[in-house]
Amino acid sequence: MAVALPAEDCQVFASAQTAWIRLHYRNADASQACYQYIRVEFPASLPYACQMKSWSPSGLQSAPRLQWGSHLAHFFEAGDELHDLLVPYFKAGLENNERCLWVTGKAFDADRARSSLRAAVPDLDQRERAGQIEIANGDDWYAAGQKLQPDELVRGLLQREQDALRLGYVGLRTNGNCAWVTEHQWTDFLNYEALVQKAIRGRRMICLCSYCTGQLQSDAQLEVMERHDMAVPSPFRPVALQRGTAILLDGPKPVQDVMEVQRLRRELERQKRAFDFAMMASDMGTWRYTLADNVCLYDGNAQRLYGLTEARFLHDEEGVKSKFHPDDLELMWARVANALDPRSDGRYDVEYRVKQLDGSWRWLSAWGLVEFEGEDDDRKPVAIAGASRDLTQRKQAEEHQRLLLDELNHRVKNTLATVQAITSQTLRTARDLPSARESIERRIHSMARAHDLLTSHSWKGANLQDVVARALEAFTPAQVKISGEPVELSPKHTLTLSLALHELATNATKYGALSCPGGQVNVAWAAQEGKLRLTWEERGGPPVAPPTRKGFGTRLLKALLAHELGGDMKITYEVSGVRCRVAVTL
């Protein structure tokens, strides 16, 4: 059982011979509000004047004629939708001798609106000068950011209708882009829309309000639709059935019960939440770029990836240069051009860097698919929809790997050069082949042990104490004393000092303190002001006399320290033992 509501809650929409009557009623216990559409067919033979008495040509595909007093909502995503809907809407009003008011937004501003409408209405300039139509930007028309006065706004709208009738026009037709409404104005604006819905009943007015879906919160679209008679779909883009209203596409459809719609709404919100979580987990975001207005709309995840503070981004020259890395622009535009080619498959794929809010750069991979309209020679691109993913960590890993390979190549070359020098010098000064072979093996083994130490530290370097301990680990603690503060060495310092310590230990084993059980070697070092000073001092060995000639080990030490580390070495041969001082730059 249903209880009918007052007559003002009924509304009629019609075409030439068909009318849809919208009834608003509640069930018996008044717990649920429902809408029902009733279709009425007029006989073709009935005179047109009898069929409709209060209709105006709409210019809209979904409802060719509208009853005066209609309050309509239109949800759009991009400026091209506003062009396709509003140009024929106002053309129909001008040709029907109506006075028109068009308040535009950034997606389709006043200049573009005027230019587009002029192409459809050649005498637009004369009509505008005569005051039949007024076209203004929303930012100039509305008091942006100020508290709204709904009653005052409605009175102003009704006064415009009276002025239009007084000047001899058949009525008033309006459209307003509601993108100017801020979050803190939303409640007052909904109150204004509700007042308009009630105030224009039976008046010579048709009001169409345009809302950008990218700016609406999850509940806002339903709130808007509850305060309008019907939602008008954009041309070529059907809109789903929603609570509190119906959209006329192929004919009227009954609106779902409120509870059912709430269930569907919760399900949609759950799906959207799951999708958002999946996109966040994969560092991805979605976007849609429309060619008509050169604007890209980003979802919340994509805004974070691109370092944006709002969904709408204008792809003009200034905006693109401020956001995208200059080294990546040529490739990006080339990929865009290839995708937009009507002969292509429309696939877009590119990698580039985008500037973040803190000034840093983030690597992104972007891929999408072009939306085309028309066929064959008439095929033209209208938009690109796609997604982007964060590649920064992968790019950093690739750069790190490249650096490692470069470093490895450099180290291998240096190592081979050192081995070659060791082999050549050893063979040149050796007494015989067996002794040369033994010396070469010992020296290469020392290098290998230094490589092992570096490998255990991922070739980031090594601690000097570990280098000294490994070079002298073959000797008992009673013979070796080590002292010094912790000093981190680079890979190059590690290899060179390992070879130097090996040569000193070899000489001490053959001729010095380590050649007898009572001998001892003291190794001490200190680092200060970017300089490392290391001292090798022998005690308790056989008496020492200066050599008659410099051996290979001494020449090797001085050459390596000077060439590789920019340092020097000084050896003194005291009777009590050899003393060696090494100084290198860290």
C-alpha cells in the first residue's frame, strides 16, 4: 500500500508523443521513499498543442522536450562532455526565444563555451549584445570561498525569470558548473539546490546543474540526485541508475528501493576500497587525460605518485615543464604522438621522472589506452586512460648494479695490472725459477686473502685492524703486537696496505724479527686530519744491516703506496730491527 505525496512532488518529462510521469510516494508506515515512472502515449493524430502545453525543446538526446519548471543534474568527467551536451542545450533555448544564463567552469570555460556555441549559432554575438544570453566564468560569477546565502540566491534566480518574461522571452534557461563549490560550502549549497527544486515548480524556468565526478565525495552524487528531477547522461556515455531518480536512456525504469540502493552502494564502496588498497599495495594510481581540455584527472594514489595536491592537472607547456624531467619530455611526447595516431592500436607506454613536492624526482612507469571516436578516416582520439607505477626502487637498483659492474671491471683491470707487475718484477730479480714461483704464489695469495676480506664486506671496504690481523695471523700473539683506533679503509686502501704488510712480514720472516722465536713486531697506527700514519717496528731479531741494493719488495711498496694511495714510505735499518713508517691519504 502506498500513500501519495502532494502534487508538487510529481514531475513530467516528455518527447513528441510520449510522457513519463514521475511519482514520489511513501509506503504505508512512511519508512521508505520510492519513485515510480508511468509511461503515457499520445495518439499520433492528436494535435501537438493538445499533447503538450508547457514544454520546451531541450536539445538533449535523452529527453528531447522538457517541462517548464524542470531541475536537472548532469555529471561529467571532462570538458568535451560539457561541449557535447550544453551547446545543443543552449542552441535549442535561443532558437525557442528563451533568455539564457551559462555560468561555466575551468573544464569548459567561458571563452571556449562562447566559441563553441558561436559555431552552432552564427548570430550569437548579436544575441549576446541584445542580452538574450549571458556567458560568464564561475570564478567571476560566484563569490568563491564566501558563506552561501541560499534564500538570497534563489530570490535572484526567480527575479531573472521575471525579467526574462517582462522582456518578452518565453522563459529562462540556465546552466551552472558547480565546480566552484568548496567543501565547507557544500551543506549550504545542497540547501540551495533543494530550495531551487521546490521554487521553480510551475515557473517558466529550466535549470541544468553540471557536476564534475572527480570532485565529488562518495556520497555527494547521491545527495545531488535527490535534489533534482532527473540526471541527464552525457552524449555517448550512459549513466547507471541511482537512488532517488531515474535516467532516461532506452525508456523509463523504476528506481530501486532505498534499502536496495544502500546495499548496492555499500557493495560499490567495498569494491572501490579493495581496488584502492590493491593499487596502493602495488604503488599504482590511475588517471585519464582528455584532449579537448588538455586536462588529466588523477585518482588519490596517482596524486601521491605525481606529487600533486589536487586531482586536476593542466597539461599546458608551463605545467608539463614544472612537473616532468626535461630529459624525459622528448620521449614522453613521442610516445603520446604514436598512441594518438588513428592508425595505431592506441597503446601508450613510457617511463619518466616526475618532480615531487619536496623537489626530489620519482621514476614512474605510465601506460594507457587511447579512446577513439569514429571509424576509418573519421577516427579521432579523444582521451587516454591508464595507470602509473612507482619505479624508483627498481631504477635505483639498476643504477647500483651498473655502478657495481663498472667498479668490478675497474678492479679486475687493476688486479690484473698488479699481478702482471708482481710477476714481471719477481721474475726479473729472482735468483732462480723455484724461488720466483714461491714469491709470486705468496704475493698473489696475499692479494687473494685481501679480496676475501673485501668480499665478506660486500666490497664496501674493511677495517684496518682486520687487514693487519689477517696479514699477520700466521704468527703467534707473543710475536705480534697490534694497536690502533678503528679506521675504515676503502677497497683500494685495503688491497694496497695488505700487499705492503705482506712484504714487510715476508722480509721479517726471512731476515728480521720473525725469523727467530724471540723476535717481535709492533704495528701501530693513528688517523688524523684525513691522514693515516702506520708504523712497523721490529725488535728481538738478529742484528740488522742496511741492504746493499733495494729488493723488489721495497720498490713495490713505494710504487704502490705512491701511485695508488698518494702516500709515501720510509724504512730505516737500525741494528735492533727494521722500522717502517707509512703515511697515506684516506
